[in-house]
Amino acid sequence: MTDSPRLFPGKITIFGVGLLGGSFALALRARGAAVTITGWGRNEERLRQAYDRGILDSFTTDAADACRDADLILLATPVDTFRDSVAGMCRHLKPGAIVTDVGSVKGTLVSRLEALVSGHARFVGAHPIAGGEASGFEAARADLFEGERCIITPTPKTDRDALRTVTAIWESLGMAVEQMSPDRHDEVFARVSHFPHLVAYALVNAVAGHDGAVLGYAGSGFRDTTRIAQSSPELWSGILMANRDEVLAAGSEFRKKFEQIMNALAAEDRASLKAALARAQTARASVQNRKATGE
Amino acid sequence: MTDSPRLFPGKITIFGVGLLGGSFALALRARGAAVTITGWGRNEERLRQAYDRGILDSFTTDAADACRDADLILLATPVDTFRDSVAGMCRHLKPGAIVTDVGSVKGTLVSRLEALVSGHARFVGAHPIAGGEASGFEAARADLFEGERCIITPTPKTDRDALRTVTAIWESLGMAVEQMSPDRHDEVFARVSHFPHLVAYALVNAVAGHDGAVLGYAGSGFRDTTRIAQSSPELWSGILMANRDEVLAAGSEFRKKFEQIMNALAAEDRASLKAALARAQTARASVQNRKATGE
């Protein structure tokens, strides 16, 4: 399942057993990884349900208990909870343990977590590009990560062995791992993910605000365009806040292109309008469906 | 195949044998309709290919020839060509022939076409809500219309028999037919279709304009949100122009909701941000996939 099975941690604790945390557990099991998986969460009943489904080997709502024996901790709660979680767990970590995450925001968060963990354990930032608007372990799938990309965001302080281990784990789950600086990560994902969510939410609010009946005529185009507006407001308000500067910058870039098209339309300038649409069509045609192309 | 088969026209001419025109022909054949189908287009080679595929019984690039014997003419070229097409065909139409269309814009276009056709034949505006970003008869499918909605836009001048015939045809192809005034149609579809296309095109231009590499990290969220930006710039610049006032109004409505979210984010007002996202999530959840729900 990997070129370096000895790199594999034996005891894994997942903080937050939702879509990503649950899929991580199922994917490890499906690949036959020799791991025991503990789940931590705030809601014991939910953890018990995940345990009953075979996602977890054990579970606890006590963070100290959850960390004590773990070789690897995966942070899979909303990104805005990471700092408090890590601050709380630090002194309970086994020396040399690896703390990693599935968060959609990196940037300054990585250096903060790195600083908190420093002296206790080793932090490696990761962002598996997988998921969707569904949430909860009920939506978890063993093949969620397969064929998708995982961005790992090392810094000069990142422990090389820990980096190799985290890389090996995601590769073993079928992901193409790529390294990026935490800041570049946030610049890129503000544009291709975070800001598009903001646009989708705004578009739904605009259409729903026009009159009550209009949304009833939505076809597949509108449904696809706004599918991500079904995503959790709790999770996504946290992501937008955590990557605020880059999302606002992406918003300024969008405003320019949006007003360019609106102005061409207002001026009945068909040539400029068509040219702007054609630029977008060409750029969009370059975006491949990774799974479909087997890239 | 319908409650009133006698309403069915025997000779049908399709102006523009693309995704919609081609699917109309295939759908009629699949239902066993006793019709002969002539295709008109500018490109003889393309018409011949559609004929070779069994989509057409005959074809011509001569509009007069195309119309002369037709009981029903379906306009399935881009909406901005309808006026010239209809102006050119009028004096060749068989008295009492029905002229109808599949255009995404109605409004004043309907009254103009109605006026042009008046005295020669009978016009009924229709908009089957089906299609997608693909184009050309190669993408045509016999089941394209099945389970989807068709908006028919009669006016006080619409001939009642022609209205019944056009309704019966689309119902026979599995569509749920609904009547709406031409102006209300344009108000609704500016919001759920035309303006969302403009947003998707603008979003792609913004992301592509940031730097060359960013688009390479697009995941399924971005791909779905911008799928409709793959649509034909020729077709969609025409649609946006034809429904300009309503699209610009939808743009103003969007700007307000967009800036509301941007402002909450800039002000780090998490509560307002989350509330705006939650409103969108709730509204989006009310949008059903018609085919999936079997509505």
C-alpha cells in the first residue's frame, strides 16, 4: 500500500469525525493499514454512531485521553477550532507525535500551530482537495480521496520525517501529493474555492430575494452553479474568516471582471461582451476533471 | 403518445439543427410521431451529417423551400437571429402554419415575432428548459426534454388552437408545460439562468486573470460553479443582449447581496457573515432537482 510501510503510525486519533475525518478512517481500513483509530468529538452519541459503523476502534470526548497514545493526530474539525484544539492537547501529546490536518486554510494558521506544537510534537499542514457540500460521517466514503490532489504545506521548520510520513499516508490513499508554501496555498484556494463559495452564496441570496417564486424555475445550470451554497455556513464562515485577506483580494479581482461584462452589456457592446465570454470559455475549457482524465 | 394526436402537425421544419433542434427531432421519432422533419441551416455539410444520423428526413439551406409545406416551424437558432429568420420566411409560409421556438428570451421578442407572422401564420412562444453547455446535434438526445419544464408564453393575440398544438407537442415529449407572460418569463429566467451565466463567465475571468497556475487547482466545486461558462459565447452574448434590462436588474440585486457578504467579511463580523450564508443555504435547499425528485 506504500513504499515505506514502516513510516506508518500505528495509533491514529481523528479530531472531528465528519465527512473528511470519517473518510480518512474508512480509506485507511479499505487499504488494510495496520492502524487503530480513535475518534474525538464533542458529541458522544455521534461518536458512538461512527463507532457502530466501524469507522472508529474507540472514541472519547476527552481531548487528553484522545491524544495520550497517538502517533498521529488528524485535525478534521472546522479550521477556526484548530488553535484551541492544539493549545489544549499540546501537553498531552506523546513526544515525537505528528499533528496534521485537513484544513482548507493554511497561511498564518500553519505558523501558529507550528509554534504551539513546537517542543511537544511535530506539525505538518495538509489539505486534501476532496469533500463536497455534504457533511457528517454518514457521507464518508473510503474512495473520497482517490485520484484527487493533496496539498502539503511545509515550512523551513517542518520536520522532514514527519513530512515524509504525512506524504506517504495521503499517497497510500490514492492522492497526488504536492507541496506549496502556506501563503501560496491560501492565495490559490481563495481563488478556486473560498471566493467561489462566497459568490454562490451571494447569487442564491440575490435570486431568492427577488421574489419567492423565481427559485422554483431553477434548472440544472443554476443548480450546478450554486451547489456549493449548500455547504455548511458554520464551516464556511470560518474558512472565509481564516483566509479573509486573500478572499477579499479575490473579490476585488472578481468585481473588475464582473463590471467589465456588465458595462459591455449596458453599453450594448456586443463585440466586447462576446470577447469577455469567449475568454472565460477558453479558460474554463483548460480546467480538467482530474478523476475523469485520470491525471 | 398524446391525448390529441390529431393536433399533431405532419410536416415539421426545424430552423437550426443543433442540441435543441436535433433533440426535438430525435424525441419526436422516439415517440413514434407521424411526422416528416426538414432541417434548415446555413451549413449544408452539417445538415447532411444530421441527415445521415437519421435526425432529418430532408434538409435545405433555402429558407423559402424550408417553409413552403411546413405545418410547423421550430426556431432553434440563436435568439438574436429569430427576427431576421421570421421576416425572411413570412411570405413563404403556408396559411395557418404554426411558428414556434425554443428561445431562452421572450419579452418584446414575442410581440415582434407575433407582429411579423400576423396575417401569414400563427406564432406561439415556447422555452423548453433543457439543454446544457454542450452544443451541436452531436449532443442531441431523444430524452433531453423528458421530465423537464417547458414555459409557453401566450399573449392575448395567440391563436388558441396553435397554443393547444404546441402544448400537446411538448407534453408528448415528456415535458411539464406551464404558461407565463413573455415579460414574466424574462424576469424569471434573467435570475435563474441568464445572469448566473454572466456570473460564471466573470468568475472564470477573475481566477484566470490572477495568474496562469491558479486554475490548475480547481476542484469539483469550482468546476460545477463555472460549468455554464463553457456555454457558447455567440449564443449567450445574444441571450444577454436580448434580455439586457432584466439581466442588468438581476446584476444590481446581486451586487447588493455580494457586497453585504464582502462587507461582513471585511468587518470580521462573523455573525452577519454566517447569517448571510445560512440564508443562502436554506434557499438553495428548497431548489429541487426535477428529474431526481420526479416532480
